[in-house]
Amino acid sequence: MPGARADASASLLGPRPAPGDPIRIGFQVWGQHIAWPELMAIGERIEAAGFASLFANDHLMPILGDANGPVIGPEGPVVEGWMTLAAWSQRTSRIPLGMMVSAVAYRNLGLTVKMATALDHASGGRAMLGLGAGWHEPEIRAFGFDQLTLGERISRLDEAASAARAMLDGEAVTVDGRWVRGERMRNDPPPLQPRMPLLIGGSGEQRTLRIVARTADIWNGEGSPEEFAHKNAVLNERCAEIGRDPAEIRRTVGIPPVMIRATREEAVAALAQLLARYGGTPAQAHGWAESSQLANTQDAVVGQLRAWRAAGAEEVVVDLPSPIDDETLERLAGPVRELLA
């Protein structure tokens, strides 16, 4: 029940899988163009189907995305992510919860750690703190936050990740950095979990993966299985540089929406129809859908998931726009997981 301590296996996305274990499936639910009752029902449904994790996303304005990464979406309604997580914590009882990811470009670090810790208590010890540099410049500008270069955002993430890890570990943190400042910031009460997982999102080889190696419990990467395998190897190298066991860092990968149909053509058409409701022309929506190999047959999707597992990912975190495609979700919950096993 919410508020009571959850099973310890909720920590770090569950027990570490053995090399031959199948990849797990979690979801990042889009909080845009969706009504509150539907958003809440989606969270309950994901847990009831036995999926591995449930993430909100930290955006203040809509985004879209294709196989090449996120793109700017048209104006429209967006539900704030941390309030979404708080509500899900009371409607679920087992599934790990987190933000994929909180942007240090517009989140005060100390306050964000306190919010994640409150979520941990509300959920009975199921929270993860996800941090990223932030990228969506229109919302940063629209809401009056500092306009930083990419390098400056990465520097801010570097300072924030170190301070967050220290606060989560019970230290009274004083920091007078260029981007993060605080005097004896204490995270009291501490999380229910003995060690709340710190998740870092991003794949930059020169800086971001060094931040992951130094501070993270979970890394959420991106890209095709081949790209992920390369970044995964680089992360192992970054761990070796500082003498950290790379096995201490759990590996997940964020992937575009999945659409499963009897043929590739039918899957692309169905995903294009779904994405079209988020803006853009029908031709653009079709292009976005066609760019993804995850709009495909069941066997093709299983093959892609196996490839990410072989590349080192323990879990895929699937972008989930609304309305939920019932056929796809039911196939992922049933036959896809059976075939993966």
C-alpha cells in the first residue's frame, strides 16, 4: 500500500538480471495532450500488466520524436511530471517510479532531491531520481529560465549530479559552484530506500558518460542497438578510468513508441495516425513513424528488443503517447514477453 515500505526488489529497477535473462520493458508516459483521468488510468494499467517501470517526463511544453531523437512539437496542453508521479504513487503499489529525466536547466537541485525523497516516502520506497541536462530551448525561454549553451547545461548537470548523490547519501552539502549553490543542504528525512537510485540520462562520450561513471546508479542511454553497444562500452571505459566497477551501474535505453501490427505497413500507418494528433502534417507524421523500426510486426519488435539486450541494456523505456494502442500494449504484455523469455 502507498506509504508502506515496498519490496526491496523495487530498488534499482529490480534484481540484476543474469546474462541470459530477457530485457525488461518499462514506459515513459507522455504527459501532453492527455486528460488527467486518462493519465492516471495509464499508470494503473502499466503496473497491472506487470511491466518493469513507470516514468513521467519533465516537460512544460509539448515535444515530438522520431528515431533520430526528439523534435519540437506544436503548442498544446502538458501535465506537470512531478505532480503526476505523486498521484501515481497513490494509485500503484509495486512498480518503480521516476522522472525521465528532470532537467537541471530549470529545476533547483536541492528542491528536486527533496521532492524525489517525498515521492519515495509516498510510494513506500519505489522512487528513482532521474537527472539530465535539459535540451528543449523553447520551454526554457518561455518560462524564463537561464538560456545556456549545451556545454553550460552539461556543466550544470555535472555539479548537480555530484550534489544530488551527496544529499541522497545523507551529507550536509555545501556547494558554491558556477551553476549549483547551497549551504549545508540536508535531505532530512532521508529516503526510505537504503540507497535511492540516481539515474542520469544522456550519452555524450566526453562529458556526460564521465558524470554517469562518477555518480549514477542507473544510466539511461539512447540510439539503435549498435549505437547503444558503443556507448555502453565507452561507459565501461569511463568507469575504468576512475576505478569504479562498471557492474555497479544499471543500463537502460530509451526507445521511440512501439506499434505492432500484422505487417510493417499497417504498423507505420497506425503510428502515423497516432502521431498526427500531436501536430505536423500527415506527411510529417508518416515520416516520423516510418523512421522507427519499432513500428513493425511482433517478430521484428522482438528482434529489436533482443538486440538491445545483447548490446548491454537491461531494460527498454518505451515512449508512450496517448491514446494507448490496446493491441500493442497487450502484445507487449503477453506474447512479446513470452517470446523474449
